[in-house]
Amino acid sequence: MEFLFGRNYFTGLPIYLDTFDKSLTNPHMAILGITGAGKSVTMDTIASRSLVTKNTQCAILDIEGEYKKRTESLSGRIIEIKQGIPSGINIFDIDKEQGENGTEKINILNKVAEIRVILSGIVKNYMDRSLNAKELVDIEESVIETYKEKGITTNAESLYEKQGGKVGNKLTLEKIKKKMPTLSDFQRILATKANSKELAEILTGFLKGKSLGMFDCTSNININDHIIDFDLSSISDEVTKFYASMVITTWITEKYMRRSEIYDEKSVYIDEAWTMLKYEETANFIENLARRARKRGVRLVIATQLPDELISSEQGRAILNCCGTAILMKQSAISVDKVIEYFKLSEGTREFLLKARPGEAILNMEGNISAVAIEVLSKEQEMLKV
């Protein structure tokens, strides 16, 4: 379903937007522009109008905490990611999934791959090295043993404790999921491996009660919340933000995009994407998320103030190639030529992109170009930081 996006810059006629339109090969969007161009307001406007005009769910990676007001206004859930405080995301939470033959299974090897990527990022940014072959083997063995300790195997039924009973203060007739293992369980088992003592020691700083122990906890996020805002604004140092971003993007990929079938459309919003794209691990994650989201009918919307860096990196170009829609706002003198060349724009757009006022943009939908003035309605201004 389309919604009013803005008005044609030259004619004043309304422009409607629907990136899920079947005529587009991909629903993803990229919003590129310098600081103050209006990227966050534009992203917020798109999210708000999508939510109120259709049965839509969205998850937001909110680096600066700019979407809290809108989330509160629309009765969404804000998850504040703070050092030393449980986030409600358990790295080792796992669900059953459909196998190739239609049968349900527990894909523990997929979880092995997730944990390897997260630990690889930790080792690279905390120890300035890569995981060695022996550590990779130990990680796989330890992940499998961590689940085995809880009686969880590849058999889908091994995920459940019993059929029906009491969960908290409520009775249910559905299958009750077993208590999931946590990072503490994994670290304890990894510490028994002769070749991974150093890695296990590093992980003690990521356990419950420590400053980086936000994800060593039980999962308690309601996957059916129509807005989930992951607020990272309380985290100041880049390394912690990097680790949190990795875990959250993993959760979005493996939990959010797989579940909650009650919504017609789902979107993932990543503002200030440059903070993640500068790290190889999280850049790979976003690229992977973009590819997998398309297959699952989920829209990825990214915004960045450094489009030239995005265009200059292999992963950045791969992400942009997955975006059927690009909203190009005011550019710096450094980035404008790269943007024009990459999107194959006419030379006449150069002056527009250099002088554009907040909310003015070039809308590029797979080669269909138009200049647009994005309007924020008075009721929206009450929800947005305008």
C-alpha cells in the first residue's frame, strides 16, 4: 500500500511511495545525505506513515536515540541497551525452522556460524588478531556441547520441556520451551578447551554483571511488538557499540525476520549506518541481512551521512545494489561527484544536491528520477524531533 511521501519539487504534485510494489526488484531503501539534510526525519516519516497506513511492523537500530519519541507516541517498545544491564536478548536463544524437505529442525550449525562471527569481531577489535583454526574448532564443539547440556539437539522436539503447563503466572496448552543456555554456559565449556584458554578469558568481560554483559541473559522481547526500537544512545565508546550492533543485527536476522507472521509487511531501519559499515564484520552482517531480508519480504532502510565511503567499499556497493529506492539529500562537495557517478545522474542534479534544503531530495526508484520536497504534517511534528 502506498503512502504520501512528499510533493514534486517543480510541479507541486503529490508523490506517493510504495517500495514493496511488485514493479521494483527490491523493497530496500538507502537515504544518503550530509548532517542536517533531514535523513533521520525522512526515515522517521517513512516509518510512521507505513505504520499508520498498513499492517506493518518495524525494528529500528537507533544509534543516537532519535526515534524514541515516535516509538512512544505509537505505543511501541523501546529497548535501551546499556552497559552492564540485561538487554532481554540472549545470544544463545534458538528456535526451530523449516528444513529443505518441509520437516522442522534445530539448526545448531547455523548458531555455530553466528557465534563464530560475533567472537571473530570481539577478537579482532579487542585483541587485534583473527581466530585461529584451533579456536574455530573449539567454538563449534563448545556451541554443540552447550546445547547438548540442555538436552537440545537437531531434533525439533528437543527444544521443548513439556506439553502445556504454567509459564510465569499463566497457564498454556502449548509446548513449553526449555530454558535456553546463555553465554555464561558457553564460556564455561569453552574454558575447558586447551586451545581456547585466552579466548575464554576474554569472554569473562562479556558475562552477566560485567560492563559488556548486556546479552548474557534470558530473552524477554515480545517478537509481536509492532515497533521495536533498540536505543544505543547510552553507549559512548565505539567498541561496545560495535559489539551491541553485531548482536542486535544477528537477532534481527535470526529472530525478527523469521517470526511474527501476523504482519503484512516488516521493515528494519538502520540510522547512522556508517558507524557499522566501517567495521568489516558488521558491514558483512548488513550485506547478509539485505540479501536475506529480500527473500523473506522484509524491507531494509539504511541512512548514512558518508555516502562516498559507502560507495567506495565493496560491501557498501553490495548493500546499495540491493536497494531498489535511493533518497539522495544534500551532499557535500566531496561526495556529490561520486553519488552522481554511481547513480548515473545527469550533471544538472549536481547543483540541486549541493544546495538542497532539509527535506529536499532526488528520489531514484531503479532509474526513475524525480526531485521531491518531503513534507512533515503537523500531527507528525508532535511525534518527531523537528
